[in-house]
Amino acid sequence: MNVTFGAYYTLIMAVLVLLLGKFMTRHIRFLRNFNIPEPVSGGLLVAALIFLLHQLTGLSVTFEGSLQSAFMLVFFSSIGLSANFSKLREGGTGLFIFLGVIAVFILMQNAVGSALASALGLDPLIGLVAGSITLVGGHGTAGAWGSVLENQYGLTGATTLGIACATFGLVIGGLFGGPLAKRLITKHQLAAPRTEAEQLNPIASAVAEGSDVANFESAHRAPRLITADAAIETLALFAGCLAFAEFMTGVTKGTAIQLPTFVWALGGGVVIRNVLDYVFGYKVFDRAIDVFGNAALSIYLAIALLSLKLWELSDLAGPLMVILAAQTIAMALYASFITFRVMGKNYDAAVLAAGHCGFGMGATPTAVANMQAITNQYGPSHKAFLIVPLVGAFFIDIINALVLQGFLSVIR
């Protein structure tokens, strides 16, 4: 027996999942400590209940898929609309070097995943799912590529598999990033631990060291409000991205440059943002874009998790853990011997290695949490806190999409 929910009921269920996830995150310390997104915590619980219901009664639940696709495209459009090229200059040469380090790592992560999947007798595409699609890409990219792999490449359960891998990566990335950086700092004697008083009051300590925290706070005392006019302007930008994505998907279908629609939405955002910035001098409202993008991601993830069919993963649990364990070891070795050394073998490089573990296995919030754990103990790293959010917020998604498209063309 199958029960189908229409668009309105699907949206209501997604919001209930978000509220449940918010409640769980507020009351369960583990979820807070490892930055598990609210839609993931609530969605996995509901998905588990649906799985239990299916096993006991044979009942299957289906949710409206068009809403999920729409919110996914809005989220990826927000990433593109945040990609201001002037931020590249702010990061300096260190940003470009770090981008190169990340690009090589994505290649290695997918090579490890696909090779192990083949060795275990699985479809190499599963190795990509347990590679940069989920570990570098996170839950949003996992769902987006999951639908592509299911619809275009016939990989059953790709979205379910992706959500599971992305959740594993979030936890693992948050577990070993900080200890790895601490070991590097101690081994190479890069910094001395701060006093207990400095650790308890990091903001005052940062101001005392001459940081621009005070100026930042002063400049942001009266933030621009997200008014109705600002919301309409922002929606117009998203509409432009979605129109561009739909047009380019149709034009490039069957050609050598055919890409998933969400990649075109991201690319459209990059084009629109920088044309407005440099040609028309229009200042895009970044905070409004973030609000719309984050809300879209939350609803998209909630619907994706509601739609999980966990019974499709039963035969893959063992091989999947082998691949993910190998990816964890590869991440730790790469951060220690490549990221740390290429970025200068200094204190900033150690903090960058902690951040790389965060978004190399999980997501940008995990990377920031890793770096904060180190800088609270050893002192600030302005270079790391400039580079990692810039790379993790949008540049990594562009690189990841291009690398994945190359791997897919080779595998298939």
C-alpha cells in the first residue's frame, strides 16, 4: 500500500520536521557539538519511523518531488549569488593555493571511493556518492547529485545513500579535525596554549592583540533590514538564476557540456552577481540571499529526508563503512602531509588543516567549529578564518561540480 502526499501536505510535513529537528538540537548536546543540521536530525528520526512502519505494515509513503527540486535550485542559486569575485582578492595568493590543494583532494577522494567500490564489487558510482558528492559537498549536494544519479544513471537509492554518507562525514569531520591540528601545533611547536583567562574571554583577548573586532561590531550595529522591497529584489535574482538554469539545461542537453540543472543554477548566480557588481554597480544584499538560501536548503533537506527509503541500504551497509573508513584515513593523511605543508607549515597552516578536515568530510560550519576550538586555545588565525569560509561557502561547490562531471564522463 502506498500513501501519496501532495505539495501542500509535503510542505507542512517538511516544516514539522524542521521544528522537530530544532527541538532535538536544543535538547541533545551531541547534535549541537557536531553541528548536525536541524533538518537532518529531525528528518532522520522521521525517516526511521517511516522505515519501521514499512517493515511492520508494508506501507510506503511518497512525497511531492517538484517542491524538493525547486528548493534545491534556490539553494544552489544562493551559492552562486554569493560568489563575488572581489572576495578572491581579499584572500590573496593563499586563497588560490588553498583552492589548488582542495581541487587535488577532491580528485583523490573520488579516486579512493570509486576504486574501493569497484574492488568491493559495487558500482563505481557508489564510490562517488561516498566521495566528494557527500563528504565535500554535504547534504545539499548529496541530494542534488543523488537525484541525478537515480534518474540519469539508474543508481537506485543514491539519495538515501548520500544522506547517510553526508551525516557520517559531519560527525567524523568534527571529531578529528581539532585533535589533528593540535597534534601538528604541538609536534612542530607552532604556538603556546593561551591562559585560562584568555580562553574564557577570546573576544577581549583578540581586541587586546589589535584585531578589528571592535571596528567590525561598530560597523554592524545598524544592519540593513530585510524589508518587502529587499525580499522582492532578492526573489528577482533567484528567478533570473532559475530561468538561466532552465534555458541552459535545454540548450546543452545531449551536448558535450551537458550539466545537471543545479550546476547551471549555481553558474547563473555567479554570472548575475558579478555582472551586477562590476557592470551596473548594483550592490547585492548578501544577507537576504543567505536567508532565502538557508531557508530553501532546510526545506529541501527536510523533504529529501522524508522521502528516504532506508530499506534500500540494507545490502550496502558493510561495504559502505569500509569506503568511509578509508576516506577518513585519507582525509587525515592529506590534511597532515599535504594541506599543512603546502600552506606553510606554520600556525595558520595547522588551523587551515583543521578547517579542511571539517568541510572535507562535512560542511563549512563544522570547519569553522574545528578552527574555533583551536584558536580559542592557541590564539587567532585571521588568515584561516578568511580563507576557509570563502572556499567552503561557494568556490568548493564550483570545483566539485566540475570534477564530478569529469569523473562521470569517464565512468560512464
